[in-house]
Amino acid sequence: MIKTRGGDRSNDQHGDGECNKRNGQPRIEPSQPSDESLDEADVDGSRDDPQRAERIGEYEREILRQLGEMERAECRGQEPPKVTNPQKAKAIKKRGEEPLREALYRISGVDLTGIDAIGVETVQVVLSEYGPDLSKFPTEDQFVSHVTLAPHKPMSGGKAVKKKKRGSASTRVAAALRMAALSLRHSQTALGAYYRQISRRIGGDVAVFATARKLATLIYRLLRWGQPYVDEGAAVVEKRYQEARIQRLGATAKDLGFQLTAI
């Protein structure tokens, strides 16, 4: 069964706009393709057992069928842009995730896997929890806050109080984005350089949190405004960081009555 947070979703809800217009909040609840349930034992060693592998295949086909019913009319039959990262493209193909990637693209109208570290599974988590329409979050800061990736320390009467438990939807998305952020620690991309800079200055835990927050803002901009992600490359980010650092050192030296000279 497929539900939306505003009721049943049908193709006439999409309207006659461009592919990047998104309406509705889909929540995927795949029905069972057979009378038998998939228990924990089916997952372990399923690839070694043809029957279990076939049952998992049935579930995957059913999920794709239901995702097909949620496609935007103007995106039906369209192919997503090619993945520019060769390693990511190879990994998606090896895992057999290309059909799912195509289905998610036709639902959202944008290719979130174009963002470094964002894989097909992460896209599935984001769309299943929030849907392709983020208009209920007027700003990216509100979206990031709801995903629990904004620094927050509850205070009352000038004293810290116990934090309230957040919703499971936002915590699942936050966990997926933190895992994606962690994968960037050795990446030779702009996001990878951003992670390493924060890790050197403050620490790895803060770097994971901050990078996950940046990923959330990139996802929001792409889903909400269609703003594509462009990787500047690690070298550009590192150079900009070094120039800013030299400028700060020069200002500090000037305040102390010295002049900074290159060796």
C-alpha cells in the first residue's frame, strides 16, 4: 500500500509543470508480494539460497512497481543524468541499484546521487521520510533543524534542560546523512576537503556532524529550488582555506606590530 501524508497519491496531482515541480509527500509502505513474511533468517545467507534470493527479488520488484505508480507524469520514461563520479557509478551498477535510482529520479525530478557521498539508499531514506516536496520548510535552516543537524542546546531560566526526544523520521535521515558524511573523510572532493578541515581544527565527531549538515542543505537546495551540486574539487577548497588562513595570520601580526613575510 502506498500512502501520502495528505491522502492517496494519484498522477493527476502532479500538474502540468516542469519535471522539477514536486507535489505531495509520499511515504512508501510496500505490500507483501507473497503470503510468507521475510524473517531475519531470510536475510542472512539469502544470496547462497536460490529460494531466498528469489523471495528477496520479489520484494525488490514489488517496491519498484509501487515506486512506478508514484512517478511524476512529466518524468515518466525519462532517464536520470549519468553519474559523473566513475567509482560511484561502478558501485551502483555492482549493487544492482540503477533501477531504483531511476525510479527515485522519476519521483523527485532531480538526481540526488549527483551529490558526493549521497548514494541510492540515502536518497531512498530521504524521499521515503520527507517526500520530494520540501515547501513546508520555507528555509534550509528550518529543514536542517528538523533533521536534527542544527546545533541546539535547550535552555530554561538560563540553565540547560533535558532535550526532548525527536521524531523517528528525522533521526533516520540524520543517521543516513552522518554515515554519508563519514565516507568523505578520504574523498578528494570539495566536501571531502571540508570534512578534513573541520576534523583538523575541531575533531572528527564535529566534522561528521557539520558535513552531514552541509549535505542536508545541498539536498534541500536541489529538491526545493533545483539548484545543482557542482564539485569544485579538493584542491580549490584547500587553496581557499590556506589563503584565508594567511590573511588571518597577517591581520594578527599587524595588530602586534609585526609584518608577515613569505619565506
